Amino acid sequence: MKVDLRYGQTGLTVDLPAECEPHIIRKPKMTILQNKAAAVMQALDQPVGCACLQSIAASKKTACILICDVTRPVPNGVFLRPVVEKLLSAGLKLPDITILVATGLHRPNEGEELARVVGDPWIMANVRVENHFARDENAHIDLGYTATRNTPVSLDRRFVEADIRIATGLVEPHFMAGYSGGRKVIAPGIAGEETIRTFHSAAFMADPNAVECNLVGNPLHEEQLQIVKMLGEVYAINTVIDEERNLVFINFGEVIQSHLQAVAFAHDCCVVEVDRRYNTVLTSAAGYPLDKTYYQTVKGMVTPLDIVNDGGTIIIASECGEGLGSANFRASQTRLIEMGADAFLQKIHKQRLAEVDEWQSQMQTKPTSKALVQLYSGGLPKKDHSLTGIERVASIESAIRRSIDRASDPVVAVIPEGPYVVPKFAGL
């Protein structure tokens, strides 16, 4: 039997060993929005928890629209121009509209990459598109501290000072914040460095409620809600896509209410219950653009933890064409490997602020403490191999066979779309 995994831009076909009994875990078939233009207009004209965009924009002078960076396959090209045209028809002028890439602490998106992220040549030619820089303190406005956990809050002034604020994004499982999109595009999307490092600290990451598909008691989600309330009036466009990246849902509305509606839709599609746990799990890092780096690959290791047995094996396929990730992540992985997981975790739990990208190293300790984690990657440079801290495999087929032999169990869970599908053990 052959199985296709999300891998890079082309996918990866795996020939499963003859002795393997695969259980394929994927989203149910979803209804594609055939007329995307009509769906966008309906969303803008029939909002969730607020007036329609045309009414909101009446008498307003400026607007800032947030979009996700290159790590998220958001269908920006479907909705950005209709949103801008709605704003123009209400009286705004093109020079008064800014599209801001919510990079968080990621690198900026520029040139051809930025054009791919925006997805619309008309927008690139007519609208100002800029990147957020979390480390530029002068580019942010200090809003004080959250009432819940005393998180310092600073946000990009281009968004804070705009008359109309719209966050756009993809609602999908997120291994820390429960779900992406909505409030998360604001924080960490356009937050200052100290804000991001505070609620990515070890205490937040270690909280048992800071997991995929959970918003109840999730400290990241709760802080994000507080930050939105401190900011004031904000709207959102939320999208959901299927395994083939087709648009299956879009709405517009007040940022919290509209996001929750999108989460309810996504939850029914993304959470898949299974009736057993597995000794062998084959998964992916969801393909391009998420598997451009090893940093993002960690998400695919964490997501299937509920269905892998203690001492089992997780085999993950990720292209990693841009290598390990940032210099900060490289330094963090170096500390993790040199210190060992226990000492590394003890150290970071004493810090008020997380070191930049250190949180991903912390998250990697979750799967590696439970299972043998193995990586198949055709794009990761050799110099980066040792800094993954996990075992590299040259053949997925051989790795599966060895895992089956170790466990004396031929059943293998296969998750082609990686962290965009969240398997849950339905047993007692």
C-alpha cells in the first residue's frame, strides 16, 4: 500500500511495508466553497456580532488589515481585494489603508515571497504592504498589563492607531494556543518582543491546558483575549481550508465572536477520535509552507501525543528546505542538547521571559520524553542534523519496519496532514 504525505510543495509517497496494517487518520471530506467571491461578499455583508463592513467603514479615515506571514497557507488572494474595495467604496483612500504582515518574532517576508503571501498582484501594486518588527520598540504602543497574569502589552502602532482594525487568518489547530487565527494574529502576531516572550515563557508552555484544540483554561488564549479587550474595537476575517488547501469556510465579524464560530466549524473537522493508541505513528509537518524549517516541524511531533503509547515511535516527514530555523532557535537547541532535557527545563522555568524561540525547544521535550522521535528530511542541511536532537532516518519504510519489529505490533497510525489533524484517543 502507498500513502501520500504532505511534504514540501510536491508531497511524498511512502511505500508501506507489506507487514504494516495502516490506520489512516485524516479529516472528513469537507464541502468546498465553489464560488469563493460570493462567499467573501456574503461574509462581509452578513457579519458575526457587528455591523457589515460597509457600515463600519462609514466616516472612518484609516484602516489596518493584518495578514499572517509565510508560515501559514492563508488564502489571502481570495479576500484582500474585496475588503479593500469595500473600504474604498465607503470613502477611504488607498494611501490610508495598510496591510501589515503579522510576523511575530519571525523574519520579515519580502520580494517574491511577500507577493506569494499576499496572493493578489492588484493589492501589491495599489496598497501599502509592510512587515511587523517585534524588536523595534518605537514601532509599538504600550497598553499596560493584562489583569489576568500581568503580561506587559505592547502592539504595533500602525494597528493600534487605525480607525478600522481587521485581523485575518487561518483557523487551524495550534499546539500551544488551542487554535490559530483571530486574536492570535494580534498577539503574538503584531506584539512587541517582551509581550511575546512573556506569554511564551516556560510556565505558559508547561500548562496542561496549553494544548491543541483547547481554549478552556488555556493561558495563551486567555491572555490573547485580554489583549484584544485592552485594544478595543477589532474585527476579523477567519478562514478554514481542507487537506488540499481549498477554502471551506469564511466569515467576518467582531474578532472574538467570529473566531469562536470558525473554531466550532474547524473543531468538527480537525479533531478525529480513534479507538486505540499506537506503538508506531507516521505523520508529517503539513508540507509547504509549514515544513520549511525544523522549528515548525516540532508541531507535527507534539500533535499526535494523545494516541502514541509510552515508548512508542513517532516518525515525522518534513522537508526543512530552509534548514533548522532562526539563529535564536539554533542557540536554544544547542542548549537543550548540551544540558539535557531535565536541566534545560529546570533552567527555563526559573526565567520570567523566554529566550526567543526557546519555547519550541521546550515543546520538543514533550514528544521526546514519551516516544522515540525520528525525522525523515530531504532538505535539512547536514550541518543541522545534530541540532535536531532526534534521530534522522534515511528511509521511512525501513523506520516503520524497525518500529513494527520492536513493538511486535503491525498496526501503524498514518496522519498525512500532520498537525492540521488532531487525533484523540476515545477510550477510557
